Amino acid sequence: MQEIFQAINDYAEKYIDFLCEICSFEAKALDKQTIDKMVDYISSFAKAEGFGVARTAMERCGDFLSVNINEGAPKGCVFLAHTDTVHEKGAFGANPVTRLADRIIAPGAIDCKSGIAIALLIMKALKQSGYKKHLRLLLTSDEEMSNMLGGQAEIDYFNDNCAGFPYAVNCETSEKDEVVVSRKGILRYQIHIRGVGGHSGIHYFQCRNAIAEAAHKIIALESKSRPDSITYSCNMIQGGQRINIVPDHCSVSVDIRVPRHADMAAADAALRQIAATSFIEGTSATVECISRRPPMEKNQQTMEFFDGLLSVCRRYGLGSLTPVESGGGSDSCYTQAAGIASICGMGGCGEFCHTDKEYVLTQSIPLRAKILSAFLKEQS
């Protein structure tokens, strides 16, 4: 084990430099051109490190990438990460990457490009030590959009490439010493509301204000949110033309978070019931489902996996881990649904993801690599 840990120490700086390089590619999921350039760079880097690389072309989002060692051998673990971020280009300034003594401030530093560096560092160290099992890293490019662009083809991609692996590690963001053992599912909808428009001075009482109807529906939906249960978050509204015209149309975007698979149908029914209710007579509404991502529920498999990681930390003096349940979604839901022991939030540690203060603590990169490498080595 000490040989593996020494290899991680020896290569850590190289992989931190690699992290800085991929953070310099500023790309949201819809920016296929920039993500594809990043995938070019990752592919070249992985090949130079002696890894096998398979690229999957995508039409609506950046290409997917599979990086492997020991293909054809008994399966060890599949790692998940994503190349897209939520940030607009320029959000971190002209030079998007700032490296300080103990951290890197950059778009995607913890969500989740440090996870890419950690997974590849693990593969490098274990390959060098003679590890014999098949390890795979899957990189997708629309995680921040709940896989809307990849659709069913992306879910099939996960199922096909994860089949047979006993463990799945999502190298997503986490705070210091935390590991995510459950995540909420995400349902996203648009409610399209129709009213009756007209001049706000002359025809006010003949009109049916679509925005006012939307307000009633928003209040009704938000009032159904409960801590530790389903939440209904109405986060975007579009409607209206001019200040003196009563709007005849409006749309509301709704983000619903569900802790359990059984909640998905209930949440869908609640939203559709409120959408169908006309609080203002003469208005109507239709519902469009934008995306559905199931939850990753805490289960026995996940907690046994966590206990194994915690045991490794104690045995080799690698600190401690705390299991947390997150309201954010992730691709771990797909590996768990496939029956694979899955854990999330094993990427780099830091704070402020989805803001222009996002940073990763550089020492968390070799530390997380050691924890996972030790666990996988003991399973071999």
C-alpha cells in the first residue's frame, strides 16, 4: 500500500497541473465546441499516460469519453464525472484559473473537474503498482442539465458501460471529509398558462391575466414543499409584453426535488393537479415535462461501501469521512438503479460550487486518491 501512496504523491503535482488545464476550458453543456476541445485534451493526456480511450460522438452536447485500464480483466470499479459546468465564459475573469498555496479557484474546480483528475490519478497509481482489475472512468457532458441533451441514449450509455462493475464512484463535489450517500431526484417542468389579453385600462375586467394566474399556481405549489420531503421550487417565469397590456400567456419553470423513487409519481400528480386548477376563471394551462432524474436513495449497499471506505481511512491514517444526504442530484442514480454499490461526492473537497468563488483544496486530490486506491487494492 505504501508503494501506491508514494506513486500518488509522486504524480500528484502532474495531475493538479492537468486539473488547472481542464479548468481553463470554460464550457456549459450547450457549448459543444469547447467541451469537445477539452475532450481532445483529456484524450491526449490519457493516451500519453498509457490508458485506453474510447470516445462517443454526441450531437447536442460534448462528446462522451471512456478511459480504461486493464480492459478484459475482472471488473473493479467504474468512476463517473462530467466535463460541463454551470458558469458563463468570463465569470472568473480573463484568466479563469487562480492557483494559490492551498487551493485552485476556477470554474468546475470541484464540480467536478477535480474528480476527473482524482480518478485518473488513481488509475495511474494502481496501474503502476500492478493492479489487475478493470477500472473505467466515464465522462459525460450534460450532467448540469440533468442529462436533458443526451436523453435516453445517455442513460443507455451508463447502463452499457457500467454493467458488471461491483462498485461505482461518482467523483462529484463534496466538502471536507464528506461523502454523499443519498441524493434527491429531480423533476423539471414548464407550466404554460393561457389567459385573455387586452388593454389594462380599457378592457381590464374583460381580461384574464396569465401572470396573475401563474402567481396563484406558484403559491399553491411552493406551499406543498416540506423539509426532508418533496420540494417545489418555481425558479423562472416568462410572460408579458408591455406595462399597459394584460398578458394572455405566461410560463413557469418548476424544479421539483424528491428523496424517494415512490415520491416521483406523487410529485408529478400534485403539479398536474395544481396546473389544471383555474384560480382565475377563464384561464387554462398545459404541462411540459423537461427532464426526469430519479433519486439515489441511501441503502444497505451504499452504507456497506461507505463503511469500507471509512475502515480504510482509519487503517491507513487517512483522516475520517462523514456520510451526508444531499438535495442535489447526480448520475449516481443510474448506477444505483443498475444494482451497483454506488457512492457519490468522492471528488475534490472545497466550497462554493455554482458560484464564481468555487475552489478545490489541492491536498484533497491526493488524499481522496489514496482512500479510493486503498479500498480498491484491498478488494483485489
